[in-house]
Amino acid sequence: MTMGAPCIFGKTAYENLSIKPLPGRLNIVCSRSYKIEKNGDVLHAPSLEEGIKQCGNVDRVFVCGGAVLYNYSLEKDLIDVMYVTQIYLFDETLKKQIASNKKTNTYFPYNFDNLKWTKYAVPFDENLLPKENPNVKAFFYKYVRQR
Ligand SMILES: NC(=O)c1ccc[n+]([C@@H]2O[C@H](COP(=O)([O-])OP(=O)(O)OC[C@H]3O[C@@H](n4cnc5c(N)ncnc54)[C@H](OP(=O)(O)O)[C@@H]3O)[C@@H](O)[C@H]2O)c1
């Protein structure tokens, strides 16, 4: 979905990418405190607004998280469309394991104002889901900001 479009990350999200920079996309890393080494496909921005400017004249820019950057972009009303994967666990043991995992400490700002957004269900290929646990279901939604 993001292929070819500029992708803006918070510093922590970028550092946690298993492949970085994401190929085929201009990667922009937001940080007020450090400058990442500049190379052709990675730029540093001291703010999200500055990062958006660095994208130049493009149709769309993806804000790719993490939570700090998602929260900021929603608070500043900079987002027109959100693509959200919701994963439902119908397995109580798995739910408890995840709840007790101390590494689970970052959350999408699910308390955004629903009334400002129109939600659409987007069909997707169920074969992409892991087969080993049929009690894990995922749904993919597109939210469009009402202006
Ligand atoms: N499931 C998903 O879709 C998804 C997507 C992305 C990330 N993640 C996960 O989320 C976690 C990271 O999220 P996080 O909330 O901890 O951190 P984050 O938002 O990725 O990064 C936070 C850091 O980015 C910089 N930053 C954020 N907003 C900024 C702004 N408006 N202007 C300038 N700099 C800004 C700051 O760096 P400085 O302190 O250097 O100024 C801040 O400390 C990781 O575990 C990652 O794997 C999940």
C-alpha cells in the first residue's frame, strides 16, 4: 500500500523496523533530539510538519507510527485517511498471554473521535492470516476524515 509513497516514522518505530530503510519509498524519521545519517532514501525531520514538507509535491504521504507520532498527527488534525488492522482474539489463553507481556506497552490512539470519521470495511485476503490459530481473526478498515 505504501510502495512508492513517502513514509514518515517516529524515531522508535523506525529503529524497530526489521528492514530499514523501507525499500522503494522515501523514509523520513522524526526526532527532535538526533539526526540520523542522511543517505539517499532516508531523511531526518525535526517535526512531522517539516517531514511532510520534505515530501514535496506528492499525492499522499504515509504516517507510519508509532504511537507518539500517531497521537500527534491526530491531535493536529493532519490525517485524512487511516488504514487500520484490527485483530480479534477469540482465544482466552492467548489474550491472557498478551495482556501479561510487559513488552506490550504501545497502543494506537483508539480513543480518537469516531464521530469525525467514516469507517469502511475493506475486504482482504484471509490467506494472509496465520493458519495455526483459527481463533485469531483480523479485519481491515479504512477511516476517512469528514471535512
Ligand atoms: N502496529 C503498527 O502499526 C506499528 C506501527 C509503527 C510502530 N509500531 C510500534 O510502535 C513502537 C514505537 O512507538 P512509540 O510511540 O514508542 O514511538 P514513536 O512514535 O515511533 O517515536 C517516538 C519518538 O519519535 C520522535 N517524534 C515523535 N513525534 C514527533 C514529532 N511530532 N516531532 C518530532 N519528533 C517526533 C521523538 O524522538 P526524539 O525523542 O528523538 O525527539 C519521539 O521520542 C515500536 O514498538 C513499534 O514497533 C507499531
